[in-house]
Amino acid sequence: MKSALELAMERTGGGPKLTPEQKKKIEEIRAVAKAKVAEEEIMAAKKMGGMDDPAAVEQLKGQSAALIRKIEADAESKVEKVRGGGK
């Protein structure tokens, strides 16, 4: 899952060149993040399935969305460190 900036950089040949090790590490970081997001979505769906209170469902959706944003932000932070942007 590449950002629009990454795709544009690849097309134009710009940006820092990554080593195979860096590419592998970035792929691993993104795979772990994707798995964590999927796990959160499944757990939230299970919890919501047994709820009757619409307000509680909305609250859980908000909490789940916040956690997913945090997972994604943490992953991107780690990717930047691998690229050398967070030395």
C-alpha cells in the first residue's frame, strides 16, 4: 500500500533509492499494520454484533477508527525511520 507521493516518485525516478533490505523491512511493517487493522475491524464487528444500543455502537466505531488511525500512523512513522527520515 503505497502513498500517492511514493507512486509519483517511482514514476519520475525521484526520491531516495532504497536498498533491498529497506524495501523488505518496509513491506514487513506494512504487512503487520494491515494485519493489525484487519484484527481490529474483526474484533469491533464482533463486539457491535451483540450491541443493542445505537449510541454504544457509534462510540465503539469511533474508538475503533481512532485505533486504526493510530496503527497506520505508527506504521508510517516506522517506514520513515527505515527510509532514513527519522534518524
